[in-house]
Amino acid sequence: MKNRWKSPLRVLIMALGGLVFGSGLLQAQGDTQACISKALLTYLECAGEGAGTAALAQKQAGVKAVDLIGQWVLAGAPETDMFEYTSSDNDQHTATFKDDILPLFTQDGVWFEGARSCASCHFANSENAYHEMDLTSYAGIMKGGDVLTKPPGVPLFGQDKIGATNYDWDHSKLRARLRNNRMPPNWPEDLTETNRDGPCVTIGSNGVSVQGSDGVKKHKYGCDLNTVGLIGAWVEAGAPELKSFAYGGQQVNFDRDVLQLFTKPSMWFPASAPCSSCHFANSEVSYHEMDLSTYAGIMKGGDVLSKPPGVPLFGESKIGSTDYDWGHSKMRARLRNNRMPNAVTFDITEENRDGPLVFRGRRLK
């Protein structure tokens, strides 16, 4: 194993092994000493919770939970075979699904203090488990979600179908749900998913109105006409800047009806900040170098400086292309997806998006 003997703990164990050999109890050299040292390390890592030497081992082996799952997936998502991962200090370690991956889904308190386990909501391929998903076992995880409504299921790891092994972790549903903070920030969690398409809208002679945005009425959710649906209709009409498009049987347009969803406060929930308060320019001080204050800015997408010419928001293959795919777009996902596990603290700096440091299925404090 690469760099297996770099930590202070391992230096200590090697020294202990040397003492054993020096005592005359054992005379073998070389590989035998290494085996004894490895055995001592394994024992301390397994049994030494709270002990100083074990704490050193845990610190060295710490890895962000999302990164660990990703490295398991990239290794082929093995069920029983060991896989190698790189810890946050760039050391190499080995892990198994049973000891290192499964507890991230089945144990309480892993993702943050007081967190319920993923399996508390996703416990079976049944109608009363959220997304008909079972995260209690390897077999359940590999079946994916929505196994009853969309048989044989929706893959979690970016593969093109259940049973396939062409994993694509960077574009997988699980990675997105673990990492993506739902926008706008501080949106109330709703496990029933009633509010995932945004508040209800009405359409009159003066265009689109968002219920609750005036601060008088309360925001209402669960309507056929809603904010996410309005943006989707605009995108599917070709994202026109000036030309009208149909929504709810009425003719609406970008400048009057869509742009306000990004630039005005309280459009998504009471006292919600406008999207453009964080995404106001294609500059380093604007989150994701993104400008949601104008049509031109929106069409430039995000990360325009770090990933020029930018990352498309509406599912198109590249900036400037018109092959929009709203159903798989970044904008739709960020507006709709509740970040999992539910109630995770929002962190606009994105420091916690890859989860906590973990070791052997436990969160390192």
C-alpha cells in the first residue's frame, strides 16, 4: 500500500516492532517486522476509540464523505473487495463497502450532529419509503430510486441503466443530492416535496404574479402554475429574450415575467433574497462568477472565469448552443433539489458541500 508508513503512529509502531525484535523474542527480519507493525496498526485502528494513537490514525485517514463515496464508485463500486482511497492529507488507505461506505447511509449522526440516517427515510423498495429507495444494503443501493414508478429503477451513480457499470460520479444523482445547496439559500426543507417547484403564480393582464411576493398573502405551493414551471416553459420555448411564449394558456415574456424571479426579493419564500444578490456579475466576488441580473448574464452561465466560456445553466451542450434540456439542467436541479440528508446546514461558502471528514463510517469531530 502506498505511503502506508508515513504517519507518526506508524513510526511509533515501527519503533515498537523494533523493540520486539531487539528483545530476542523474535529474530526474523524484513517482511516479518512489517507484518507485525501492520497488525499492530490494524488492532489500534479497530479497537482504540478515543486512544491517542487511534486518534492519530483517524486524523490521517480522514476523508470527506462525498469524496470517499466517489472513490468507491470510481473503483467500480465493489461489494466485498477492498478499494483504495486518498485521504485529505493525500495518504493512501484501503476500505470496504461494509465498513466504510454503508455506515454513511445507515448510521445516525454521520453527516452532521443530530443527523438522521439516510436509511431512516430510504429503507425499502416500497411506496412508504421516500423515492421507493432502499439504502440499507448493497443490493438496495444498487437498485437505485423510484423502483416501482420507474422500473427497474433510476441509477444513483451516473450509469445509463440499473445493472450497468459505466459509472459517472461527477454527473450522478447521488452526488448532486449530497452536495447541492438548494437555491435560493435557506429554503425551508419539505420532505413531501410540495414546494420543490416553487410558489404558485397567477397570470393576468399585467403578467405573472408570485403569490406571497408582495408580503401580504402567504406563499402557496403545490399549484399547476409555479415559478419553476414558468422558467421551464421559457427554456423549452427556446429561451427567447424578446419574443413571447405560452404558459398557463397566456402569453408571457422574459423581461416582465421571468427576470423578476431572479432579481426581486421574496419571490421564492418569505424574505428570500433575490438570486442576483449573490450572483450579480461575471467576477470573482460574485458566487460562481455568475450574473443573474440580465438576460445576457444568465445566458453566459456560471464559472465564466474559471471555466471559460462558462458552464451552461439550461442543459445545453455548451454556452451559445440552443440544444436546451431543462429536465437535466443545473438551474432546475438547484431550484428543486432538497440537499440530503435533510436539515443539513446551508453554507454559502460551499465548505461543507462534500460532507464531513469520516473514518470507518464515523464522523471525525
